[in-house]
Amino acid sequence: MTHFTSCPGGRWCTRADALSSVEGVHLTSVTSTGHGFVLRVETGETLTGCPDCGVVAVGHGRRHVRLHDIPCFGQPVRLLWAKRIWRCPEPHCPRTTFTESHPLAGPRSKLTTRAVGWAVDALCGYDTSVSALAYQLGVSWHTLWDAIKPEAIRRTTPADRLTGVDALGVDEHVWSHTARPAPGW
């Protein structure tokens, strides 16, 4: 065979990263459990500045963050994100350490941003319930609702197209004038 059938050398597999489709996040391992899949991920960020003073930060280890992601092959998916902890070397800076941030998930989130979007899309476009989506994600109703409520409200807020309208009328041609109600109605 003249081409690779698995990922060659290197720290991350670009083919596996393409499947997860989250920019800047690399898949390091996949484990199939009896309850779904556990995907270990990390970012490739190697250089960042302190948010307070801007000095280039020094790596200070990683913290593992558990997140629920969209289902795969009908199974719940949990991400175990090895989130970087950074240390500011500036002695006069009030911030000693801080954790990396990424669009994958907000601070203290339990669901990925992608899972929130998936759930709101399903609620808006399909005949489903929060309970059914929570079951598919492997979380409780309250966990899912707390995560999706702000996005669901944002998407369902009426547009400005009705600004200035005081009353809505019904077009008389919508009514059927030919059928008479049956006796007793």
C-alpha cells in the first residue's frame, strides 16, 4: 500500500480532528463505555498572554473538565478536556493563574457549545422535547434546560418586523363562506 491507513507519527491525528470538527481542539483518545463514548481532547495552544497585564504566560499544568457533547452513533458522548492552566510570571500582576478559554465551552459549562446549538436546533425544527434531548445527551432535564434556555430565548424573540403594529387582522378571504354548520352547532 502506498498510503497511510492510520495516522502517522506526530502528537495528534488530523483525521480524528476532522471528525470532531472543532477548530483548534485535538482528539487524543476515544474510549467506548457501556454508556456511550468518552473523547479526551486538548487544545494546541502553546503561547498566550495574561488577560490582566499581557505578559506571556507560563504553563502551569492541566485541569480535566467533563463536558457532554452531541450524540454519536446513537450514544451519548462525553468530552474530557485537558484544559490548560497558565501562570503569569509578572510579580506585580494581581492574577497569578488562569485557565484557557475556547469556543468549545464557556466557563463552568456542562455542555459544549455545539451540544447547546444542536439541542436548540432540534427544539425549533423537530417535534421533540427537552426530556428526549436530555436523554440523548445523557444529562438531566434541568442540566439541559439551564444550558439551552438563553439560546432558545434569543432565537425565539420576535423580530423587529412587528414594531409599530398595534393589532393584527384576519383576512376575510381565509374564511370559507360556503359550508354551513350542521344543525345543533
